[in-house]
Amino acid sequence: MKLKERLKKDFRLWARSLADLFLKRECVCCGRQLEAFESDVCTFCLAELPSSYTWISEESPADKTFWGRTRIEKVTSLFLYNGKYRNLVYSIKYGGNIRLGARLGRMLGEVIAEEDIDFIVPVPLHWRKKRKRGYNQSEEIGRGILLALREKNPGIKMEKRLLKRKDFTPTQTRKDRADRWTNVRDAFRVNLKRAKALTGNGKVPKILICDDVLTTGATLDACASLLHEALDCKISIATLAYVP
Ligand SMILES: [Zn+2]
């Protein structure tokens, strides 16, 4: 480690110890007080992270979500959305914890480091929602994935303007399943100018759509099918969590 990096790390640890004296830094998952060398999640919770292992299985339940719908190359999630681990997503989505978003995004990126991807496309938020929240959690996750994949593929880029959220998606609770899927599709549109730019060199771009959670797959399916209609591309999906 270079001297500058070591000093930076020492300072960070020192600052955290000081912060621990005054503020209680707690594990996002289990609430245990964090040690100075830990951030956001305790070592125990990290070690026990319920990995989904979707990236090593061709026919994982996550893959099957999209069977008979849109053509997806690969579907990957880092962990199973259950128990205390739901707090991770909650903290990133509603707690403003963008640092944790990027960190878990990087862990997700590390497990798919061998994948050949040209563009990372985060699921967009409506601009009004993004302004209210101050960030889009999918972009933060995408930033982490980008860092991990860039080590092998320096040309990889994040493409935030390819997809746009047209309007707030109406509340889904009272709609039946079929309605819900059409409904979500109407909430997005593809920026055709960007789509043209991506395919300009005659190559078929390999796109990774990223999001926080894979539940019914309706949102991700909508994004993927709209992209398939607008441009010749290959699409994979990566989410932090998968709801089993
Ligand atoms: Zn913990």
C-alpha cells in the first residue's frame, strides 16, 4: 500500500473511532455497534450474507422469472432478500445510504467480473422522484458495478440517458398481474438518439440493466423489452437482491 493510501486509511479509522465515542454507528442489518474498521454492515452479517448464486446457474429461479417474456442473456443477484438483509435495500433506497449502494454494487460487480458488458443501464427514476430522494439508488449500485467491471474492461460505460421514466407508476396494489405488467411498460421510454449512438459502430452492444431488487421482474422486463424494440442489443440483468 502506498504511503498516501495508508495515511488516508489510518485517518479514516481514527475519525471513525472518534465518531464512535459520540455517535452510535450501528450495523444496518442487525443493529450491533460497529467496530472502527467496519462500515455500514458488521463482519458477521457480511460473512453470513445469503448469497443467491444466481450467476453460476443457467436455470436459476431468477432466470425463470423472464422465461416466456423478454430475451435475457443472464440474470444475476448478489443476495436473497430475506430477514435482516432486507434492511440493506431499505437503507440504500430510503435511508440515503448511497455509499452502501456503491459498495454492494461493487461486490455484485466482482461476482460477474468475467461477463462481457459494454454499457450499464440503471433503471431510471422519474425526475421528480429523483429530485425528492436526491439520488437514484440504481445509479449508485451501477457505479459500484462499473468500478468492478472496469478492472477487466476499461471501455465499459454507464448509460444513464438511454431509458427514461415517463411518469410516476400508479400504485400497483389493486391491479391484477397482467394489468401490472402492461402498466409498468407504459412508464418507460427509450431515448432513440442515445440508442442510435450506442449502435453507431455497427456492433451489437451488450447491456447490463441494474436495479436494487428483483421481485416480479415486471419493471426489468419492461425496460428490457423496450430496449430490444429500439435497438439490436444483448441484455443481461443484475440486481443486489432477489426475492425468493
Ligand atoms: Zn450485523
